[in-house]
Amino acid sequence: MSRIVAEGELDRADCPRLRAELRRAAGRLDLDLLRVGFIDSSCAKLLSDETEKLRSEGCRMHVKASPQVLRTLEMLARAGLKSSRELLTDLKTLRMALA
């Protein structure tokens, strides 16, 4: 199981490291973004695309996200990014299950 915890701000400069960490995940991923106060659209798109790829490879994921991350994913989903819609649906389903 891979565990990734991010905090603070995630922006374009963080994309290469985030991509590398996500690509190391195999089988199962625990992704904690609860302490992320800001995520820009390039990093959110990368997150959406990479988690979609992992999902298609059979990786089971548990993703937790801050309200700021959720807002950025919602913006990308409204703009038509399919992978953001899927990740957002997963996050909302998890939140309802935990409530």
C-alpha cells in the first residue's frame, strides 16, 4: 500500500513530484489531501488524470481532500474534464459513506 500525504499549497512546481509519487503507487493508494490549502488547476488536472489511470489499472484508492481541493476539482469538472468528475464522484461517495 502506498500512502501520500500533501499539505500546504500544490501548484505547477509540485507537479513532477506528485506525478512521480502517484506513479509509484501500485495496488492500493491512500491519498490524504486534507491539509492542502490551495491546489492550482494544473496540479488538480494531474491528480485527476493520474488517479483515473491508476483506477483503470485496478488500483484501489482511498482519497481524502480539503474543501479547497474539492472546489478546484468541481471547477475542472464543470469545465468538462472527465477524470475530475470521476474523482469528485469518488470523493463525495466516500464523504457520504463516512457521514
